[in-house]
Amino acid sequence: MRVLAAESGFTLVELMVVVLIIAILVAIAVPIFGAAKGSAQQKTCFSNQRTIEGAAETYQATTGLPPSAGTINASHGLVTGGFIKSAPYCPVVSTTAYYSLNSSMTVTTPTGCTHGHY
């Protein structure tokens, strides 16, 4: 009498159930990661604004003069004077969208940034 060897492995139905479960988990996770990215960008934007305003106050306390108004880029006095290591940019818009400082030392976000002022 011949003994048949037991076949091992998964059936097509079992594999399809696993693929379906993974697809459902991915469908749930993707929006959560998108929301987390938006929240991180907003916090970065607010942090950049606070850093610039703090550097402007330090500049004024050190030099006795307010920093020049305008775009905070690599040639701005806050950067060249060493009050900010590098010019921060808005993470929402692009890597070249810099913040602006007005004469009352208030920082405004670049055009297109949806996070506004903290």
C-alpha cells in the first residue's frame, strides 16, 4: 500500500486573504502618514518663524539697531552676522521659499505657505 506524502503550502484562498488584509492595513496607514507629514511641516514652519524672530531680537540687543527688513536669505544680516546659521525655508512650498522680516520684526511666511503665523 502506497502512502501519499502530505502536501504542504498555502492555498490560493489563504494567500488572497493575506493580501487583502495587507491592502486594508495600507489603506488605513497612508492617510495617517500624510496627516503626520502635514503636522510636522506646520511645526517646522512655526519653529522657523520663532527662530528668526529670536535672532532678530538678539541682533537688535547686540547691535542696538533693528535688522534690515526683507527676505531672510543667505545674504541677510541675520545670516551673515552669525545670528542664524543658515536661512530657513518653508517646508511646504519649496527649498527656496524663504521667510520675510518686516520693520516691526514680525516674520511672514513665503507666498504659498498655508501655515501662516504662529
